[in-house]
Amino acid sequence: MCILMFIGTNGETYFNTGSLVTNVRNFPKSRGHIVGLLKGFTGLCSAIFTQIYTTFFAPDLAAYLFVVAVGPTMVALFVMFIIRPVKEKPGDSIHLEKIGFTFIYADCIVMAAYLMGVMLLQDFISVSFAVSLTFTLILFFLLLLPLATPVTIWLVKKKTSFVTSLDPSAEISFGAPQLVEEDKSAVVPLLPEDSTAAKVGFTSEDLGEPRPFTESRPGSFSGSVEFSELEDEKPADIDLLPEPIKKQKLNEIRNMIVFAAADGAVRVRRKKGPRRGEDFTLLQGLVKADFWLLFFALVCGAGTGLTAIDNMGQMSESQGYANSGVFVSMLSIWNFLGRLIGGSGSELLARGYALPRAWALVVSLSLMAVGNVLFAMAWPSTLYVGTLLVGIGYGSHWGIIPPILSEIFGLKNFGLFYNFFILSSPIGSIFLSGFLAGYLYDIEAAKQHSAGLTSTELTCLGASCFKGTFLIMTGVCILGIILAVISAVRTRGVYKNLYGNQSLHR
């Protein structure tokens, strides 16, 4: 059984990596949306397969397991030639991508709400096979509806072409970004056009290791370098200046360093190894503080989330709820929505405000901390609210972390980094769910049995069963919040460089 579980879970990893890495590279301008959607369907699949089992196979588990084994294999054989890197075409645009993502997001939200309603209805009342079959066929339709996305985009293109043919002045170019008039006073050239920089064979953007040019004097060079001297030269009160003046002052200092370096008066120091945002190897990433800050923040979030998922059945039973399956299904739905919200919300932070996605991670961990407090207190009906908060908070981690990895450590080895971070789930689950939650539950169950409150030592009833566990989970989430805040502060420069010019709120 252990060997079969090992093979099965490794197979899931191949599905995950192949689809996620390929599509993040195909849609580099919409990483958050892509990750949120793909990871969202991963979170929703348990609810989908539960509905399929209830309609077609219950109570025949053997037939259901056969379909689960063969079905994904057939799907993989069918799509293996479709899922591949695709080069961006001249007619592609971020505007059309947004239309496609909006269409898929709408379908996903409708599907999640539909599944929630169907599961609650089937849990509370008995429905006939015909009704259950109708529910499942509608689910299949919603599941296949995203395949119509290319048709939707094609119709938008045709409509745009038709409007343009009627009114040429209304022409909209999807192939290139629209130029927006900006405050020219805030734009200062890095080097003046008539400067001597053009005569010595380098530009300020390409300053780096010596590389002689055929028409340049000895000592001229070009390449890529980080101006570490800039921090030493800039005035301490420069951050108090208005933004246009601050940019102008910084550019003047850069120009001074460029000319001094070209004349040999200053030796520009090159930082060893790649910088944030460039392509790292896994070994280069392992020695970076940013790597471990994110990893242990994810351990805190994934570990506490999996602890709630693994123990949801016992939690609901200990608090007197007869049907624990409702909470398990609800957790799956909230997990799905959390992945969508995490991907789209972090995309808004990054592209709309040029803020680090790690701030979205802070929000997710905060939601989980509140949810864990509700689990610990076990007040009446708070299990529903706690399930909502923990489900959304846990799910959003998987819509936030992958885009962060691709932006800080590059896309070249994104698959390696992503799968290394997957280790956070078993690490957090083993220590927090396996050791801590199980140990504390057994202690409380033994106390109740010795007092004659329960018939066996394996059963625990009341709020005390998980109170200590989830109070500790709250502390773990707070630790994760601290790590995520440090990561956000450290990486804010990466997002200003990547998205500062695209920000909607500069």
C-alpha cells in the first residue's frame, strides 16, 4: 500500500508540474491568474469526484477506483501534445488575456457555488437517481465550458474588427500597448544624448565587466551591473524629495558614477551570482534568505491548513455535528475559491500597485489565524465561519507562492523551486497534524475515558479536544505572518522594477 501511495502521489506531481510550469511560461504577464486557476481546480477536484461517485458508483468503491486510475491516464495521453510552450504572437495582447481569464473566472465561481448548493441539498434531503444525474451532467457542462475561451476571444476580435470597419477612428490595437501621455517632467534620461558616454562604447544600462569595442578607447566596457556605490553616494534625505526631483537626483548620481568608472577613477563592484528577479539555480536559491523566509512561511500556512483538513471530521463530531461530510466538502469549496482569490488578489497588488505579493500572503495567514482561534474556542456555529476563513486562507497560499518564486528566482528553473516548496506540505502536516494534533487529542480522549465521559479512549467530545491544538496553530500562523512581512519588505525593490512602470496607481 505504501508503494502504491508513493507511485500515485508522484504521478500527481507530474501532472502539477507539467501544467503549471508550462502555462506560467506561456502567460508571463498573468502569472497570478494562471496559478490561481490551475491550483484552484486542484483544490476543487475532490468535490467534483465526490459528486461523480455519488451519482454513478456509490456504494461500489472498486469500480470508482478503477475509473479514478484509468481516467486521468486517458486525459494525460490526450492532452500531452497540446500542453507545450507557445510563443507569443504579434496579435496577442494582455487585453485579450484579461477577457479570457474573466470568462474562466466567472465559470469557476458559478461552478463552485453550484457544487456547494448541490452537496448541501444532497446531504439534507434524499434525491432520486434522475435528479442526481441531472446535477452531474450540469457539472460536466460547467467543467468543459472553459474550452470555449478561444471562441470567446475570437468573437471579441471579430466585433472589434467590425466596429473598426464602420468607424476607422475607433480602431483599437490589441497587438501593442496603448501609449498614455505621461508627465514628461518626471522622465529624466539616464544619460544626455550629447554626453561623452556615446563616445566610449557603453551605456549606463549596460555598464559591467570590461569588454572592448572596436571604436572605443581602452578601458571602455559594457554589460550588466548593480550600482552598489549609489547607496554610498546618495544623500540621506533624498527620500523626502518629490518623486520627479528624486529620480532626477538619482540619475545625476548614476551619471557621475558612470563617467568616473569610464575614466578609471571608480571601480564598480559587481555582485556575485544572480540578483533577485534573475534566473537562479536551486543551489543558488538555497543559500538565499528570501528562499527560506518564503519556505518557512509556507510551512506555517500549509501545516496549519492541512491540520484543519485532516481533523475536520473529528472536529465536527466532537462539537456534536452529525454530518461531518458537509464541512469537508465546504472546506474543499473554500479552498478552491481561496486559490482563485490568492492568484487574482496578488496579481492586483503586483501589477496595480507594484507591491510585493508577499503582502497577500500576510493577509492569508491572518485569515487562518482568526479561523484557528474560532476552531479553538468552538463557540456555537463558529465551525462554519472557521471553515470559511481557514479554507480560503490555506487555498490562497497556492495561488500566491508560485508567482513569487517565478518573479524572485526566475522562470528557467521554476519547476525545481516549485516542487521543492511542495515539501512544506508534508513537513508541516507531519509535525503539526501527525504529532501535535494527534498527541493532544489522544491525551484529552484518555482523560475523558478515565472520567467515564466516553466509552473508548479513541473518542473525544467537546471543545477541549482541539482547543490546545488550534491555539498553537494560531501562534504558528503569527510566526508565518512575521516571516511573510520580512519577505515583503526585502523584495519590494523587485516589484518596483518589474511592475513600477505598469502600476495603475503610481
